[in-house]
Amino acid sequence: MSKLLPITIACGHYDRTRAIKDGRVPVDGCEVTYLALEPEELFFRAFRYADFDIAEISFNSYLMQTSRDRCPYVAIPAFVSRHFRHSSIFIRTDRGIRGPADLKGKLVGLPEYQQTANVWMRGIFKEEYSVDPADIHWRTGGQEEPGRDERTPLTLPPGVDLQPISSDKTLNKMLADGELDAVFSARELSCYVKGAPNVGLIFPNFRAVESDYYSRTKIFPIMHVVGIKKSLVEQFPWLPATVYKAFCQAKDVAIQEMAEQAVARLTLPWPEVNLQDAKDLMGQNFWRYGIAESAHEIKTLVRYSYEQGLAARELDIKEIFHPSVFEISRT
């Protein structure tokens, strides 16, 4: 009989977690079942039912629940999803929208107000472009399929206009039909992908904009974090540090493989060039795990979530992660 602890890890199908999924990187003392799921299903099941022992979870949803002492998970600083989001704002090109300030007074759709990507972009709009969340009329709903709601009820600051769209409509079609002026979304809109008339990006040169943003702020926005079920940690207090170690090792394997020029592991020409570009801009440790290494980004998202009326209080960083991972550093 095996003495290994059976655990289920639910996470995206990423190169940086593949070595855990295929067993090249073990989780010491554990027998792993890896479920590769899309974020929408994963987050719903994790926060609604705590279905998984270990789960990739929305960082802002985690902050919201933790600030209210309701979260069934405790986080480790394995940031499996990071993404610059200037590329995630789709606009009508026939409305005179040339930059963020032109969205003041406009109707802007988003799948969920509390979505981490949107928390980041509202914070960036306020700090970088002096566009406050109250300056925009927000409309929430399904992006490609109708009927999507906020994961948890929201109580927002006075002056913020947030309303759902009709339950039979989608953000994608409303933008294509001109019923919305813009859409903030973590996923590309199909109308944009298909080249719908008068649909474009607010930052067509988003790579240059995002590179400049990083150069000035040193922020590579964190989207998702890894959570471990609290009830499991109570039984096995060694688990958070062990799981974190495995996620760090798996990321190292992915980056090492990316650098190999003899065999192209990515279906792209010149992956080593993009890798070097990232290192030139962001340093050797460009996809950072760890608390000290990412403290500025963590504290910024915590502040944005609280300022936007999502987190109930501005959490201290010591409340966010399991105590055992604070002494573990990534260089």
C-alpha cells in the first residue's frame, strides 16, 4: 500500500506546470492527479464548492474572500498566470476613442467587474491616465454566451455605475452592433478576431505600451495564484512548502526548455529571441514566483482591490500566504 498522500491539483495546461502534470517534477510525499481545466470552470468549482485539494485561483477573488474570512484556500506565491492587460481593451473605432481619457462617460462592458484583469486595468487607468472607475458606465454580462453573472455580490463605492446587460445579449455582439463603446476582457472577443468593422484595440501598439509600463513600474501583473485547501493544510502542515517547491521546479524546467535552440519545443520561429527580449527588459527572473520577489505587485493589487470596493479591507501581505513559504526565496 502506498504511503503517499493522494492530492488533486486543478490548474491550467501551462508549460510552466507541465512537468508536474507529466510527473517529471514530483510533489514530495504526494501522489498527484492533475486536472487541466479552463479558468472559468476551475474558479467556479474552487470558490463555490472547494472541489480541489490544490487549485489555480483568481487572485482578486482570493483577496475578496480572504478579506472576509471566507476563503477555503490558503495561497502559496506560485503565480502561474501573469499578463499585461493593455492588450485586453477592445473599442469601437468610430467613437473618437484615441486613448483612455476618451472612455470617460462611455458604456464599457466587462464579463465581471471583480475579474482580476479588470481590477488591474481600472487601477492602471486611474494612476496612469487619471480615469476613475466612476468616470465610466460599466455593463456586465456574458462575453460570447449570454447569462454570465458576478461570482459574488458586490457593494461598490458611491458613484460607480455598474449594471448587467440583458440576459439574452452578449458583450461581443453588443460591441459589434455598436451598443457598447468598449469592452474590457481577459479573452479576445470573437468579433475582433474575425475583423468586424469598427472594432479595434485602444492600444494597437500594446507591446510597446506594456514594455514602457514595465520599465517605469516594474509591474508584471499577477492574475492567478495557487491555493491549497485549508482543511488539508491543517492535517499536513508541510504541504504548502512542498507544493510551492514543485511549482518552482516545474517553471524552471519550462524556461530551460524554451532556451534550447537545437530542438524547437514551441510551435514558433525564434522562441529564443523572445526569451532574450524578456530577459533584456525584465531580468533573468522575468516570471517571478515568491513573496519578496513580487511584493510590489502583490501590494499594488491588494490596494486596487480595496480602493475599488472589492476587498473588504486592505490585507497585510502576511495574511495572504501560508507562513511556511515566507522563508523560501526565488532568485
